Amino acid sequence: MGDRIAWGVLGTGSIARTFARGVQGSQTGELTAVGSRTQESSDAFGVEFGLERRYGSYEALLADETVQAVYIATPHPMHAECAIKAAEAGKHILCEKPVALNYPEAMAIVEATRQHDVFLMEAFMYRCHPQTAKLVELVREGAIGALRAMQITFSFDSGYNPEGRLLKAELGGGAILDVGCYCASMARLLAGAASGKPFVEPDEVRAVAHLGEETGVDHYTSAVATFPGGVVAQLSTGVQVSQESAVRVYGSDGWIHVPSPWIPGREGEPVSLYLHRKGVTEPEQIQIAADMGIYALEADTVARHIEEREASPPAMTLEDTLGNMRMLDQWRAAIGLTYPMEQPEAQTPPVHGRPLAVRSDHNMKYGQIEGVDKPVSRLVMGVDNQRTMPMLAVMLDDFFERGGNTFDTAYIYGGGSLERMLGQWVKNRGIRDQVVILDKGAHTPHCTPEDVTKQLLESLERLQMEYVDIYMLHRDNPAYPASAFVDVLNEHYRAGRIRMFGGSNWSIQRVEEANNYAGQHGLRGFGAMSNNFSLARMVDPVWAGCISASDPESRRWLTQNQMRLMPWSSQARGFFTGQAHPDDHSDEELVRCWYSDDNFQRLERVNQMAAERGVLPINIALAYVLCQPFPTFPLIGPRALAETRTSLPGLDIELSPEDLEWLNLER
């Protein structure tokens, strides 16, 4: 193993003390420092464990160059900030469960550890004990036949203290995050074992709960989750009721009882699980021994896998942690539990705890659009699938810090909730003068000049803004002359409600009609279009009324007129990400809209060029859109931070006219 790992502990509560004792019994670790919010608390902890380095802040401990790894034992809402700052300081991380308050925060932590090349593991210590490995082995090898059902419980009565962390909403209180997370992780682990995988995600999560009238958090709750293969899991957890904390796993040929699943063999003592086989009266007792305590095993698991930057199953891998946080979000959503700091109006800072600022190392490119008095980022973030404020804030904060300043939304997205959350995010961050807002309205069947006014005014109210930088008609309605739309849009332009306007899914003929009328009457015309444009040909419209501009005639017109194009589905909705294969028809929309012989030929050429240039295929596909002989500002719709990160290299790829022709099968 080499030299022992120098550990620092962030936090001085009971779990920090438990881990500190565990490290002392490990083969690989040495506790060397502690950091707390107060010097007094740090000193008391240091005296107890014989530590000379006692810091009165978390930042001071992270600045200690002798500390190699940190154990984060702070309250739940502080995990993300501490973990991200630890990653930035180059420290390996063992973070107390749950790794974050919600999935978006967890995603930000994982991105930070990947960016700074440090180890991360979520501290589910039971995953490091050989009992858990044995349980997985039994299920995977079919000791009880086909897995059918699970009963998983972790529950205790903590006593009623509404100001304590277990019941205080501002501290992420409640049963789900404190111990229900164990139940979710076990269910996903065993359902995965039955499928021959490290873990699988639930198909559905339903739940009921008792929420405290005074606290607002879940005092106790039960969930039912269904998994692939017809597996059903009953999960029960609580912090205000004592239940038998055990695991029972039922299959077609028997069942397994695990009496001590969560803290097995506290000091290395043997622990047992019981295998009940069909037709056999007495269960088989399977005894598992460990040579040290469970927290020592956890510390050694970290040391054993530091070089790989994540643990191996059944310990928590990075993707396992992300999946578990998604399930906990589903469980909380099912019982209607949202924490105060997750509310849209909450003045919650970026997840790293610092003011929002553009990174100095960003590679974003910018262009100009007539009427917009700010640079417009060449990539536009679609605000259409971030259904919660934490998800929207994490995704948009990251895009902004990477240099992106242009955001696309619409009146119909989320029934108006996306406009509201986008506007609240801009207000919370105080960046209205730094961002370009592209909003759309008048979608079919409400595509009339009258609806333009009605919806624009409502959109501005939702956004809490006096104007939008770019306004697009979401659809066209040929029943009205283009002049009628030009007139009403100019009315709002003169009133200062929009800086410029254009049309989404408008034909070239209708745009010409609109601009000819505008030119003849001294009015503003359409300054941009937002039709589909991508290397892959749209075989069938994604939605009714959608129009593509990828054909040769449209490209010639766009080039001749230098019309700015802000294309949606610029990367063909994942066609170039490895999801598309002629024999894979699992994604019905991808098949319907993009599967064709010529598109698969384009995909082959993209893969070939990507391999030659050492980039991802998606980067080549995006560069195809960016390198057209007319100005483009592609809309991208990442659903995870990793998708944003892996899209951006497309900005740095230069494609010649010959490259464009070759990729598009024209050479």
C-alpha cells in the first residue's frame, strides 16, 4: 500500500467521531487534521483524538497540503459545497451519505471530482462489508431462484427535537435522506444483482408519508418501487418510529433474511444472514467475518481504489451514487417534500458557494445579432427540460460559468413553469444585463396576432422582465397574412418589450413575405429563424408543424441572405452520441425522426472524422452546424452537466467547405 493516507475530517459531530475511531483501526489511514466552523469545536475534537492540526474553518483544513483525503461529516446541505471545494483543493473525498441534498447537487460534485481528477465515494459503509458482497453473490447466483420481492427497513425513534438536524427542514431533515437512502441503495443493488449488473434503476416509485405539522419533513414513510424483471421492493424508513431494521429478499425458490444489514460487525465481530430454501425446514446460517470494524473497512476501501478515482461494486461507484440520488428525489417528490432552499424564490447561491462568475478558461465563442446589444454565445442553452429549480440552477450556473449567456425558453414549456424558474434564476443571480433571453410564443393552436400580445405580456410577467432580447413566433399560421404578425411584433418592438424578433418553424417563403412587407412599410422584419438544422436529415418531423432548414435550397437561401439561424435539435437529439444503431429500435422517436440509410452513412463519416481528430462524434456533428457559411447559434438541450461539458469542444473544431460537403455525402 505504501505510505499511510493522511486523513482530515470536516465536521465534528457524532458521525465524524465514529469515522475517526474507524480510521485509527484501518490498515491504510492516519487521522491528521480536523476542520470545523468554530475553533472551539475543532480544538475539542483535536484533544479527543490527539490531533495537532485543528482548524477553525473548513477552508483552512482544505488548504493544508499534507492532508490527502477528507471525510465530509457536515450537515446534508453543506455536502456539495464542501465536496466541490475539496475537489478543487486536490483532496480525495469520502462524503457522508447522502452525498448531496438532491441529484443536481450530486451531479455537480461528480463533475468537480472528474475535472480535478480526485477520488470520490459516498460513505455507505455497509457496502464495504463482506456481508453485503455475500448477499449480492447469493442473489446473482440464484440461491433463491428468480428475485421477486424485497422488504427493506431502516428506522429508529430519535426523540422529538424540531431544531435538531433530523427534523429541521433547513438542514435537509427527515427520514428519507437520513436512513431511507440506505433502503434505496440496497434495493437498487439487489435488483441489479438479479439482472447481472452492479445496480439498476427503478421503473416507478410510489410512496406515502407522515409529514410533521411543525417540521414539514418526513417523520416516517414507506415506498413501493418496481424494478426491471417484475421485481417489487417495499421500503420503510423513519426517524420517529422504531421498526425492525432488516432486509428480507424473496425469490422463486426461497428467501434470505439479513438481521443486521446496515452496521454489520461493528468491531470486526462475525455477522450472520439466513438462507431459507424452498422445501427445507431450517434455514442455512451463513456467517461472515471481517478482520476489522466497518468504518476501518470503509477507509481501506478508499485507499484500495484511489488510483482508479472511484470504488468498485458493491461499494458506491459514481454512477451508483447519482442513481441513488435520483431515486431519493423520486421518493421525496412522491410525498410532496421540497426543502426551503430548493424553492424557486429561495436565494440559494451556486452549489459551490461562490458568486456566479464566468470561468477564465472557458472556450465559448460569440456572435452578434442585430438589435441585441450584447454578444450572443454561439451555443444557446435550451431551458425546456429542467423541471425543478435545483436542476435548472445547477445546469444554468454551469453553462453561464462556461461562458454561455444565451437561454432559450417558451410560453408553453412546462405550462409556464420554465419561464418562471428561468426568470427567478436570472433575478436571484442578478445577471439580467449579462444574459440574452430567447423566448417563444404563439404556438399552435394559439397562433394568432392577438395571442402574440396576450402570451408575450404573460411571458414577461412570468420572467419578471421588462423585455426579452429575442422573441420568436413558435409556429406559423398561414391563415393570417405574414403582415399581420409583422405589425403586432413591431408594436411590441416599439414599446421596448422585445429587442428583435423572428420565426421558429416558419418557411422561407413566409419569412420572405414578412420581410418584404416590413421593407415596404419601414418596419422591422424577421432578424432570425429557429428551424431544425443538423447534419442528420430529419426524416419525420419531431413534432407536427416542424420545419427543417437542412436541405440544399434552404442552405443556399440562408447563405445568400446571411439570415441568422438558431436551430433546434442541432445534434439530431442524440443520433451522433452512440445511441443510434440500425439494429436498435428501443428509442421510438429517434427511429421515427432520424433513422435512414443516408443518416447512418453520415454517422459513419462522423465517427471516422472524430477518430482522426481525437474528439467525440457529437463534437463533429455540432461543428458541422457551427461552421456553415451563414451565422448559426445552435440550441443544445443537455440533461446532465457531462453532456454540456462534452458538447463544448465542438466550438474549437474548424471544418472546411470540403469537410462540410464530405460529411453531408455531397463529396
